[in-house]
Amino acid sequence: MPWHAALLPLAADTPDPAASVKEAHESVTNAASFIEENWAGWLYLGLKILLIVVIAAALRSLVRKSLTKLIMRMNRGAEAVEGMALGGLLVNAERRRQRSEAIGSVLRSVASFLILGTAGLMVLGALGINLGPLLASAGVAGVAIGFGARNLVTDFLSGVFMILEDQYGVGDKIDAGVASGEVVEVGLRVTKLRGDNGEIWYVRNGEIKRIGNLSQGWATAGVAVQVKPSESLTHIREVVKHVAEGLAKESPWDERLWGPVEVLGLDEVLLASMTVKVSAKTMPGQQFSVERELRWRIKEAFDEAGIRIIGGLPAPEDEEEAADPSAAVAAPSALANPASPQSLATTPIPPPSGTPRITK
């Protein structure tokens, strides 16, 4: 059976085994030569990148561990001080712990960013990549993100400086302008406050323009007592001094009082009363309890000394004023006089004479 001419193999299309072997040998030789010429550079580059990565990881781990140990040492110091007699006054362990944790978190994040970012740039430089356009693009992107999230950046930076400067901490009672209350949690972006009625306020750190810390330094307890103008001021001063001496010797008031209870003098003088002002320097945040205790003791001491406080029960020697007898008499009425115009106006008009009357 004859084959078609197109199906018959041509001699020119038949591969030459010798040529194929020669081309393969040349390819292998070129590859081996290329590897032989560049293997040293590749090995050097690989070792360089590996060394950069290892050094960056080791340095990052060392810095983070050092910061963690530093924070743990600060917390142990705070716990040791809190166990002392005036530990609650000198330091607040929870406040110190949260402040140190926040500072440590910021420092660890900054250290990791700097170390890993520098290592990444060094690796790209070792690979021969031009870092100029990359840095320029990153700078433009950073500026755009900064403008778009400027409120977030403002809150974060404000929180960092508030924590570093220790403007307030957990347990402090502050007035932040937009809200006031006791600090429950201090964050890098938001501060959590508990109000006087138990509500929780979330205040952004960037929105706080001024802060009034009511728990730092010392506080003042002030008590105003209203007495009769006829009372002896010297006697009042002696009674208050006796109350103050007793209060300063008892616990826990001896720790809460930071100074003697003083009679400042007359705050107001009226015809029916006069106001005596009593003041004392106290531990921060304890002024309200000291005021309540002072009022209690001053009231009891005044009752024993016979000093009358305005607003109490009337004294026995005070006689009640006689009742006014005219209070039960009604006001005179114009209708009581028959000749008055009002009585004449209410008199019925008689019918005219000669008018027949209708009778049943």
C-alpha cells in the first residue's frame, strides 16, 4: 500500500543525536561556569542577609526582655511600698502597674518598629534595590495617612505624654472639662472615667484640653456652722479645739488629717445668725469623710456645751409669742351696713303701683 508523500519522514527533519548531545553539554557547561563564577557572591549575599536577620531578631528579643524586666521591677517596687503604713498615700499599685504597662507597650512597639524597619531596609539594600523611590513613596503614604487619621494620631500622642508626665492615674478623681469622675482605666487613645452616679465616660485623650486632678497633693475639709449671734466666740473656739484634739488622736482620722483643725473665724454675720468657718488640711480624696465626721462631733460637742445651732429645736427659755386676737376676726363687709351703696344695689326693685298681681 503506497504512503502519501506528506506522511513520509524527511531526512532533514530527523534529529541528529550528536547535535543534541553537544547542545546539552554546552548548556551544562555554561550553567556550571555561571555558578562557579557567582557562587561566592551568592553565598556572601545570603550570609549577609542571614546575619542581618539574626542580629535584628536577637536585638529585638533582648530589648523587649529588658523592658519587661524593668516593668516587673517597677511593679514589685510599687507592691512593696503599698504594704507600708502609708502605702495607699504614697503610691497606687494599680495605677503604677497600668502606667508602667502602657509605657512598656509603647517602648516595645517603638523598639520593634525601629529594629525591624532598619533590618528590612538593610536587606533591600543588600539585594541591590534602589531605596530612594521606596522611601519617597512611603513618606507620601505616611503623610496621607497622617492627614486622614489626624484625630487618631492626636489621641495617641496626647495619651503618651499624659502617661509619661503622670498627669493622672487609676484611682485619681479628675475634672477633664468634658467629663469628671474617678479614673478607671488609662489608655493610649481613650481614658475611662466613672462619674458620681456610676456612669462610665469614655474620653478621647485628644479632646482633653485641661485636667484638674483632685487627688494629688492635699485637700481641704471645710465646715460652716451657724450659731446665734449671742454665743461667745471664745467658748466656740475652745469647744472646736477640744473636738479637733480628740479627732486627731483616733484612728483612722490621725492619718487622714494632715494639719490641725482651725477655726478660721466668722464667715458671715447676720441679725439672726452668724457663721463660723472651720477648716482642716486632709489626705487627697478624704476631705468629704473628714467633713462629715467633723460635723457629727461638733454638733454633739455644741449640744453638750449648750451652744445652740441655728436650725435646731427651739430652746426651752424661748417663749412662744401670744396669738394675735384679731387674727380670728373677719374683715368688715360693706354689705353689713344697710345704708351702704353695696347693700342698696342688692335690694330687690319693688313693682310699680297699679300693676295687677297674678294670683292663683
